Amino acid sequence: MSRNSSPPEVLQLCYENVNGSCVKTPYSLGSSVILYAVFGFGAVLAVFGNLLVMISILHFKQLHSPTNFLIASLACADFCVGLSVMPFSMVRSIESCWYFGRSFCTFHTCCDVAFCYASLFHLCFISIDRHIAVTDPLVYPTKFTVPVAGICISVSWILPLVYSGAVFYTGVYDDGLEDISNALNCVGGCQVVVNQNWVLIDFLSFFIPTLVMIILYSNIFLVARQQAKKIENVGSKPESSSESYKARVARRERKAAKTLGITVVAFMISWLPYSIDSLIDAFMGFITPAYIYEICVWCAYYNSAMNPLIYALFYPWFKKAIRVIISGQAFKNSSSTMSLVSEQI
């Protein structure tokens, strides 16, 4: 979509009659309406979709498990993105101006980075959880308990919040780039320019956990294939009750690992373009066109809206929970003990 072309002598400013105001280069009316609809839909889906995930897991006692608590906390991070990051970024992206003040710009950027890393750390811990569950399903309940999940959730929130706050509130992220930063951050601007050192740290912080997840899920699916072959080989033979139970547990854990593996792949596909673009941009003199940058940013944001859709497609318990919540049955006293699935995932 192309931006409006105005006569050279007529410039639109973010703040008229304010010295140092940024130049406003908005999209055409038709393009703006389409973009507001697309970005707004993503924000609404991220908020209400993840809210349903959190309510489902926290309300129904059958869903109280270490894995599901991690999923609920992941949904909370995505919910925060939809509520506190996407609406303001939507206005900035479409209007090309920041109308919410300089202090909130710093806070918004801090939240943006913190919630991104919170999602990444949650997914990394979930991959560890699934690896233990699939490779050793009978011992798993004693290894990955609710207190262990609580520690993982705490780490997934505390580290990103401390890191983003330390980087953006101390101003170390633009050391050596003060001139470029001042030029971009005119009145009505909220553009963060990060120097090469911090961009490299950010990329490694994204790449290393992602690599860990790829290795773990690769091993998960290798083990799952081996387990499936063993089950097929003994399928024609009479099974003892213990062997039958082990087969059911292994099948359940493989199914959960498959769904969460799809979630991890969706995260990597969504965030990889932005991570690579940021790395290239920092070392190539910030050459990325504005529209390319916005596409990368919103691909990453939209990941927060994708997870509830994945759960709705692959988790029967989530579909049933949604029906119970929307129908109002969740307000009944006995609803928390309802059976959503015959065999808990």
C-alpha cells in the first residue's frame, strides 16, 4: 500500500505549530481503514483468545497440571501484548506518529521486549516439560511438578522484565547512536535505535533458546516414532494392564507434544523475520524501508493471536471450555469440577 504524495511545500506534522515536530506521512484513507481493521482484529483476538485460555485452565480443576499452568502463563504474556502493546503500535504504524508521550514510549518499548522474551522463555520451558513427558512418561509426574512449573513461570517473567527495564530505562541501548536517535525521536516519534552490541545480545537471546527448542522437539519426535513402532509391534499381542497404561500415557504425551511443537514453530516463523531484519539493519546502517520493518513487526505481534487458534484446532478440552464459558455455565458452582476430557492432556 502506497503512502499519500503531497506537494513538497505542504508538510503534515504530527503536532502542528510545535517546533521539532515529526513529519506525518499517513496512509490513504482506504488503506488506513483496511490496516486498522487488520491490526485491530489481531489485537482483539490476542486479548480475548488468550483470556479464554487463561480462564479455561484456571477455572476447570481437571486442567490444573504443570504443563497447562505454563500454557496459561504463556497466554498471559500474549494477552499483555494484545492489551498494552498492539493498540498503541497500531496507531504509530498507521498514523506514523506517537501521540502518547515520551515517557509512555519508553514504557511501551520495555513492555514490548519483555513480553516477547517472556513468551520465548515459556515456550523453552514447555519444550523441556514435553521432552521429559515423552521420553520418560511414567516418571514425568514426579519430575515436573506444580512447584517446578511455578519456578519456570517466575523465571520466564522476572528475567525479561529485569532485562528490558535495565536496557531501556538506563539508555544503554543507543550508546554511540545518539545523533540518529535524536533525529528519529522528534516530537511525535517513538523509534528505538539499538546499537550493534545490544542487537547481537538480543539475537543470541532469541537464537539460543530457539536452538534448544529445535533440538528438544527433534528428539521428542524421534522418540515418539520409536514408541509408535513399539506399540504397533505389540499391537497384535495381549497386553498387560501396565503395558496398556504405559501405551496410553505415551500416546497422550505425544499428542500434547505435537500441538505444542506447532506452537513453537509458529513462534519461530513469526519472530524470525524481525530478528534477522534487526540484526542486518544494525550492521548495515538501518537501511530497511519503513514498510518492510512494519511487516516484520506485525508478523511478530500476530503470533500473540495465533496460539488460541492453535489450541482451538488441536485441543478438544479448549473447544469444550469455550462453549461452557460462553454459554454461561461457568458461573455455576459445580462448573469447576466438570469433566472436559475423558483423559486429561
